[in-house]
Amino acid sequence: MSTPQGPSDVIWDITYACPLRCVHCYSESGRRPARQLGHDEMLRVADAISSLRPQAVEFAGGEPLLVKGLLEVARRIGGAGAAVNLYTGGWLFDRGWAEEACRVFSRITVSVDGASAGVHDRIRGRAGSFERAMRTLAILDDLSGERVARGGDPIEFGVDYAVLRANLHELEEFCRTVAPRFPNLRFLTFAAAVPSGLASRQGFAEHELLGFDDLRALVSREHAERLRSLAPRSVRVMTSDNMVLMMHPDLVWRYGFPMLQVEPDGEVRAMPIYEGTVGSLLTEDAGTLWERARERWRDPFVVEALSAVRSMEDWAEATRRIDRHFGTPEVRHRIDHRPPYVPRPRAASAR
Ligand code: SF4
């Protein structure tokens, strides 16, 4: 088994506040307390993350743009040597903020889950979110074009498209009609949604997530080449089945796992997509918490739950078991009060 000294990648969900209400939200943001820290404590968490010497730190959430002082926190981590990357739903972006943000972040990723407002807004749970995301991409596109015209490097910005059954039919359309609207767009990632948070609810995997056969088709060479052939040549097009996020015991044993996930208040998750924390970066040494997280990967309960997975429905079932087993009473209370999943009417289903 590989035994990295620390994670190469740290994901910090810096707030659970969010203006959107995505049907598949892994963090249930916007539907729970934000658990956001004050400014000084955020800087302490930033320093603790930097002590792990990761190559990259991803600011996610929730919507990171809701966090006052975000740029200072990101600058602090960037100053310690890691690449700092931003994930945003694109609802709150404005040009003034973006000019500064593009100097701080190495990469900015905008979540867009469809080629049309109808599909995207339904998944994102808020009317107007597609237009806002398009406007965000237009701002980044303008800024990048201006920077290049001045002789500078382009801004590394792109789209992350969470692939669900409801938007699978719009992947090609996105490459063909949406990507060309932004001549400076750098990358386009089509990554399958996984059973975590709201996406692990009973029934959701069966009706909304791609099955394992669909995942294989999504990442097949022919499919990736087809998407690349439709997108502008300047755009890097990537597909991912996200199976690595399951942390199957055989693979973790053989290759290790490169990611550590931090909750808004500095609590460290043992495994990114599953509930259960191993301590706080505000009170314990970051290296000790990383070691404790790695022990969880070998916990007999985790090994038994994940070794049995043969389908997406099994994976969702394993998530629910792990979440209940390692979640605090507060977590179990939140799980028990999630809105029940209601399948879409068949006519609205695509593909
Ligand atoms: S934008 Fe992200 S954090 Fe906000 S509800 Fe959607 S998936 Fe969750």
C-alpha cells in the first residue's frame, strides 16, 4: 500500500451556506447551518492545512463566494506553496471580485449541469441559475481574453458538469453549443454524480444516478473522443466515473488515497464522501488527523460495507450504512429529516 506522508489534495468546504438547492447536493448546503468560522479561525485552519504540504487546496462548499475574507484565506494557503482552486455555482460572481479572484486562484471551476436552462435550473433547484452561471463564464472569458491581449497567461477556468440521468442527453449539446460561447474556456469535465449526501437517499441512485454500465459508457474512449470532436479544439474535455471516491478497500489498500476533506469549521472527514470526522484542525495536529483518517479506511465496518458493492444501488446503501455508523447523533438527525426523494415524472426523464 502506498503510504503518502500527507494528502496531495485537500478539499475545504468552507461554508455550508449556498443560494442554490441542487437535488444531488453532497453537502446538503443551504439546508443546514453554515458552520462557517470567523476570520481568525479560518486563518488557523488555513495554516493547519498548509502544514500538510498539499499540492492543491480546493475551496468548495456550499458557495465559497459567500465567505467574507475568502481571498485572504486563499492567499494565505497559496503563499505557503499550494495551488488554490475555486469551485462555484456561479450565482454570485461579479466582475470586480473576479478580477481579484483571478490573481489569487490557480483555477476556477463553474458548476453547470445542463446545456439548457430547463435542465440545469431543475437540477440546481433555482430558476435563473443557468443564466447566472453563463454570466459568470462570460466574465471569466472576458478577463482571460484581456489578460492574453496584454501578453499574460490565460485564466485557467472551466466547467464541471455533474452527470445524472436527467442531463445525460445534453452532454453533446453542451460541447456543441455552450462551450463555443466562451472562446477562452480551458476545460470541460463531465463527472458522474456519486451517492453522497442527498444523492444517497433511498431511491435516488436507482432513478437519478448512472448505473455501472452507464459509467463505463461515459468514460469509454469512443465517448470521450466523440465529446472532444464536438467541443472547440482549444477546450480540454475530460470524463470521469468518479469511482475512486467510493474508496473501495482493494484500491485503497493498493494505491492509497490522495484526498483529505475538511468541513467548514475545521473538522476533518475520515473519508470525503461519507459522514464521520476524526477531529478538528483547530485543536489537533493535522498530521495526526490524516493518520487517523487513514486508519478509518481500514476499519472492518468500512471494509465490509464497501467490499459488497456491485452496483450503484449497493454503493448508495453502503453510504447510508457508513453515514449512520460513523455520524454523530446530530448527523443522524439531519439524515432522518432529509426531504424524501420523489422520482421525476417519466415524461420529464431524458435519454
Ligand atoms: S451549488 Fe453545490 S453546494 Fe450549493 S446546493 Fe448545489 S451542489 Fe450543493
